[in-house]
Amino acid sequence: MMLENRVALVTGAGRGIGRAIALKLASEGAIVIVNYNGSESRAKEVVSQITEQGGKAATYQCNVADFAACGQMMETIIKDYGHLDILVNNAGITKDNLLMKMSEEEFDQVIDINLKGAFHCMKHVSRQMIKQRQGRIINISSVSGVSGNAGQANYSASKAGIIGLTKTVAREMAARGITVNAIAPGFIQTEMTDVLSDKIKESILEKIPMKQFGVPEDIGEMVLFLASDKARYITGQVICVDGGMVM
């Protein structure tokens, strides 16, 4: 197995893309910490599915927007397992609105979780990974952060910020054997896209050269690759998994 006995933390892993990432990493031998904020039951379902398939996993409740709580989460994981090898910053929310209608609260909430949450986790794991002289950090950005998207000033800003954060931290930590990369998903079939009307879905598909939505497992496969030794010489990159939307 590619990740046997490595410890991986996946934030926002109770559903959607995060769930697919957790399942994929566990299927290759990683011990997966399923982070969640609100839905304990969903996180436990992910852990149950992993253990039923012979893998190892545990849940950990933490709001990544809370700097101190993220520090405690890292300390607990390292105390319990002795090391932390893979960090996947996936936790994120949307509060879509046109700029002129967007409230300061809507902007701040998205930045606090999507961007500051990634910073908090990277900051608190950095010392341990430098001590280990190895580690993999994978940040989930978005095509909205690459090209922008009307009605998502807050979300696009947070995801563009993740790209800048990724590239900077990759430069800082490369000499210590730590790679830092970002994945920019396009439109992926999740609960967020399920609520879209057929008309909106059709308009989106027109913009995708492959004429289909992705599935969460597409992101899971890319995370697995970047977390593995096969990607040892890749760092500071942004990989779009989007059916060709952004070229």
C-alpha cells in the first residue's frame, strides 16, 4: 500500500469531496483522522466505512477557523500517533452573493474557514513536519480561485488566497522534505451541485469541454497521488481537476 502506516488529517471530511479523500487515503493504508465541525454523525459514518473495509480512522471535532483549537488538534494527533505525515486542507463553506449585496459577515465567514483555516492547520503542523523532515500538505482550492466566478467574491478570494499560501509555504518548506500543493476542482457532483436547477446545470456543462461534472473520487485520486512518494518531486503546484474548464 502506498501510504501504509502514515497518519493523515483531512479537514471537513464528513461529506462530499472530503469524505472521498478520506476513503481513498485509508484504502492505501493511511491512518485517517476525519475532522468535522458540525456533523458528528456523518464523520462517524466515514470512520465506520473505513474500518469496515479494514482501514484505520478516527474522528476529531474542530472548527478550523479557531486558531487555538487547531493547535490542540495537532498536539493531540501527534501525541496519540507519534507523527503526522499528510495534511489535507479541505474544509470550506460558501456564502454566495453579488458584491454589492454581500455583507461583511458573509465575506469574513468564508475567509475565516476557507483561507484562515488552512493557514491555522499549516502553521500548527509545520513544526512537526520540519522535525520529521518529511510531510505532504495538499490544499483544496477551486477553479473559482483561478479564474473568478460571479457571485462568489468571498469564495473566489479565499480560494485564490489558498493558491498564494500554497506557493509561499512550498518555497519555505521544500528544503525540509515537505511538499505543498493545491488542487483546484471544477464542478464536482456533491450536495452543493445537486440543488442546482437543470437549466443552471446545462449552462455549466456548456463551459466544460468534457461535457460532464466530475465526481468526488476524481479529487480523491489526485490527493492520493500528491500524498504518495510518486509525487516526491512536485511542490508549489496548482492542479486543476475540472474537465478542461480552465486551460
